[in-house]
Amino acid sequence: MFEALQDGLSGAFKTLRGQGKLSESNMRDGLKLVERSLLEADVSFPVVRDFMKRITDESVGEAVLKSLNPSQQVVGVVYQALIDFMGPVDHSLHLKGKNELTVLMMCGLQGSGKTTTSGKLGRLLKAAGRSPLMVACDLQRPAAIDQLHIIGEQLDVPVFSDRTQKDPVAVTKAAQAHAKKIGADVLILDTAGRLHVDEALMEELKRVDRQAMPDQVLLVIDSMTGQDAVNSAKAFNDALELDGVILTKLDGDARGGAALSVKHVTGVPIKFIGVGEHLDALEEFHPDRMAGRILG
Ligand code: GDP
């Protein structure tokens, strides 16, 4: 994970260390290498700009330059900036009491990992003593309904679907009634995705949102798609007011640009990360641990 960013940053720090005492111009040259690593990691441009301003302001000054170990100080400055840019995070799903229905609305582009992540959350909730009901609201692809049923069977978590229905709002309404009937306390809505953000998708999601009145709207994005993931997060947030992002496929992401950019660009925190295809491969997102991983 994040090998490219790790290598780039450690190269920059190594250059700084090699200088011993640092002049302002040595420091600026070292920071240029940090900037290059961020750009190569596909970090969004405004994030690179703001990040560089922050670390330059904190590094190019007497306090750091005249310190005993300036290069080590810069590592600390970068570490703290990474944490601040990726956080803070409220991991809570804000579940209501067990006698009320909490609704989690999952959205995201096709292939982002939305259905898999719905299953991962279902597993987590079941393990926490909850009674989740997963709902197949993706009526674009019949295969999506089958996929959710397969996941439900694997986890022994019930799935609601209606293959005769063309309207996800009607499915949502029926699922709310079904949840009451079977005593489910968390509804996980697996909504439709598209290959790209488009008006029809956003309209559909807004209609589902109005019917479901979700307690949490969670956007699933694929970290491997870098800045595109961040741009789609911005579009989804404009339409739906997201509560959190779940960043998937981090296990295969060598660059890390999306992880670093999403919070700063959208204001929405990453709550969880997907780190594998298996249904137990979901972790809470901790900016400090992530910053530690990035710095190696
Ligand atoms: P959807 O179209 O958004 O519902 O996406 P899917 O849930 O069908 O996932 C698309 C592909 O990504 C599947 O092959 C999943 O197994 C895979 N996938 C989802 N999350 C992760 C993850 O965190 N890591 C890895 N490596 N693969 C993932």
C-alpha cells in the first residue's frame, strides 16, 4: 500500500538528511521533492498546494533550520500535516436503539466496491449484535441483485429484493416495511451505480434519499482511481450531503492520492477503508496510522 508515495517521501527526507545543517535553500529543494512525490501519487492539485504551503510555513524558519536535527523535524511536520489533512474522523455509524430502524444508504459508481462494502458493513453490524437487512436497490444490473443475495447467504444476513420492481423508491419503501416485519434494526441500501456521475443517477439517488431519510449516507470510492475518485466524491456530496466516505481497494493502491485528498476537497471524512476482497477486509480509517504507513 502506498509504496510509490512512501518511496518518494523517503527519498526527499534522505536528501534533506544528507545535508546535515540546512540552509533555507536546501530546505526548499527538499520540500520540492516532497511536492513531486505528492503529485506523482495523484494527490489533487489544490491539496498539494495547501499541503505544501502548510509544511513550508512550518519548515522554512529559524526554529527548524537552527534546530539540532532539522531533517527529523521536517518529518514530524509532514507527519502532523498528513494527519490533519486526512482527519479528524468520526467512525460512528450513529446507530439508533435496537427498537428503531437505522438506515445506511450506500452509494458510489459501478465497480467502486459498493455491494461488497454493503456486505462488509452487514458483517460488522451482525458481529456487533445488530440485525441488519441488506436491500438491493440497484435495479440497473440484475447481476447486482444476485451478488447481494450471494453475500447475504455467505454472512447469514437477510437480503430484501424485488425483481419485478423497476423503481428503487418502491423497493426502499417495501424494504422499510419488511424490516419492521422481521425485526431488523439496520437497513443497508445498496443503491445503483453508473460508470460515471450523471444527472439520472443523482436524481434517482435523491429520490431514494427522500424516501429512506437515511441516518448515514456513505459513499464508496475506489482508491485506485485517484483524483477521479475525489472528483466523484465532490459530485456525490453536492447532490446528497454525505456523512462519510469508504475508500476501497487500498490493498492495491500504490499511490495514495485519494486517501490524502478526499477530506480536504470535500470536507467529508473517510470512515472506513476496504483492504481486500474478503468480507472481513474492512477497517476503520485512522489518519495517524495512515500517516505512519505513508512515512514508512
Ligand atoms: P459495485 O459495482 O460498486 O457494487 O462493486 P463490487 O462490490 O461488485 O466490487 C467490484 C470489485 O471490487 C469486486 O471484484 C470486489 O471483490 C472488488 N473489491 C471491493 N472492495 C475491495 C477491496 O477493498 N479490495 C480489493 N482488492 N477488491 C475489492
